[in-house]
Amino acid sequence: MVMRDPVDGQLASASSRTVIASWPARKNRRENPYQALQSAALEVRGYTVREFDLHAIASSNCRVWWWHWPDAPIAAGSALGAWRRFAFLLLLLGIAKIRRVTIIWTVHNLDDHDSVRPRLSRAARAALTTGVDALHYLSSSARCEAESRWPRLASRPAIVTLHGDYRTVVSRISHEEARSRLDIDLGSRLLGFVGKIRPYKGVDTLVSAFAEVRDPRAHLLVAGEVSPEVGSWSIAGERTSTILRRLSQDEIDAVISACDLLVLPYARVTNSGSAVLALSLGRPILVPEIGALPELAAVVGPDWVKTYSGSLDGACLERALEWASADRDEAGPDLAELDWDRIGVSLAQLVEAARAKRQRGAA
């Protein structure tokens, strides 16, 4: 089989396509479709993307390793297991150097969200920044912070693209149908939080702020699994409701579609897939002016993303509810900058730049 490589316009056989092992590629698509969407975008540009596993490590034709959260396993399990996984990370970096395998890192976050083992996590990231060949940042702010923290990264090939959209994988349903599924009054003004409830996400702050909202029509819905770090957690009140369990993607889509406004009151964040998910479903969002969120607001526009600075309080929520009640285009926001075809072009350019730099370094 012969195909035209869409990256450089040259003819290439399918057997000669560059093989990328992505950690992960598609195996987590039910929890987070991002990696599957990125893998598809790379394959459209002429690459073969496989799951990163022992076969990929041993395979001689796998020339690129693409990592997303390579240090995340260090925060899981026992302390002994964490040290073993740290040693495995160092081993992988050594294998890549010997075999001249190119390592690319999509930088989803700069720190372990829950700081379970902060010292070991910092050591893992320091090692990663030494061995990585190229960086894919999801915001300019993340790039600036990463290069400030690890100056060696400034010399590596890098691109910045906003978090890609989810429009091809979500189930868009009407506001009315979503309310019916969840048994929510059509006349209520619904603020929602959706996602795993973790300490850094600021859900307690949202609950406290909502208690100050005076509008009797306002209702708060918190939906998502409670993480072990939070422990026992619940809220009660006539104007609040919860779904405290792991939700399917269809359930998440329904909750977001039912909301007048999705509120994501992060205490700290680098990037937010939840924000992009809500926009992909055509719902406006309220977010703090931190991390990538101001850049997302600038690209998508003030009709769909409202930001706040400082502490979230009832007055801020009331203003946001009024803002969210304005008429909007039923087609949703313009997410052209988040389109995977556009992002795929940049990803392909990064692969080629990183491989060229790796080969020059090995010469």
C-alpha cells in the first residue's frame, strides 16, 4: 500500500510510517478521550500510534515515545511501589538514550495535583526534563512556568496548542431533555460542577459561595466521584443536589447540558479538560484567572467563558448567573482554535523537529 504523507507531501509506504508509542494512546478513552483524539490526529498526519507497553519498549521500529503523565504512577499505591516505578522511569529514559528513541511530553500539569509524594514527584519530573526531546504545551503560561522551573527545556523543540475539543465524542442533547433526565425543574437556574471531587478543585469553596446566593430559583448540582484524598463528603440543602459516584460519559454530557452555567472553581490548575468539555457541549463556564484559563477565555470569547480573580463568593456567582442567562448561538462557541485537524499539523511538525534534533545530537 502506498499513501501520500500529508506532512511533507511525499509518497510513503504504510510499512515505512513512523511508529509512535503513546503512554497512553487509547486505553483510557472511556475516562478521558483526549489521548485517543490526539492519537487519531497524529494518524491522520501519517503516523502509526500504538499503546505504550512492553512490546513498544522492545520493538526496534518504534522510534517515538509520547508520554502524557509518566510520573503519575508514582503517586499511586505503596511507597515501595512508587520507588519501583520511579526506577522504571529512569530505566526507560536510559533505554531511550541508548536506542535513540525520541521522547515527547504533552505537559498536562506541572505538579502532582494532590502532592501525595511531593519529593519523589519532583525528582521524577526533574529526570524527565533531562531526558525529554520535545514538549507539547497546552498553554503559553504552562510553557513559561516550565521553562522558568527547568531552564534546560528552553532549548528543546516545543509547540503550544490549546487543549483539543471533544465535539466528535460527546452526546449533545437539548437543555430540556437533559433536565428531564435528571428531574430538574425547567424554571430553575442551575449551576453545576462535574468531575472527580479532589482537593485542588475547590468544590468546598463553590458550596460556601452558593450559600450566599439569594436568588430562590438558583440550584447547585455537584456530580462526580469523591476522591480518597477528600474522604467522606456531602452537602445538604433545599437548593443543592449531588450525584456522588463515577459517571459515564453520557451522564456527564447530560449533567453539563442541563446546566445554565458550569462552575470550575480551581484552587490551582495548569489546564482544564472539563472546561473544554463544557464548551464542546455548548455551555458557558465560570473559571478563575489562573493557568491556561485566561488564554482559553481570550480564544473562545467573553460570551462563553467568564473569569474571576480572587476568592469566589455569592456575588460573583450571582453576576455569572445573570451573564449566563443571555441568549447565545445554539451552535455553540467557535472552537476553531481547538480543532484537532489544526492541532494535528502542529503535532506532526513537533515530531519531525524532535526526531531531527535527536539525530543531530547522536551524530
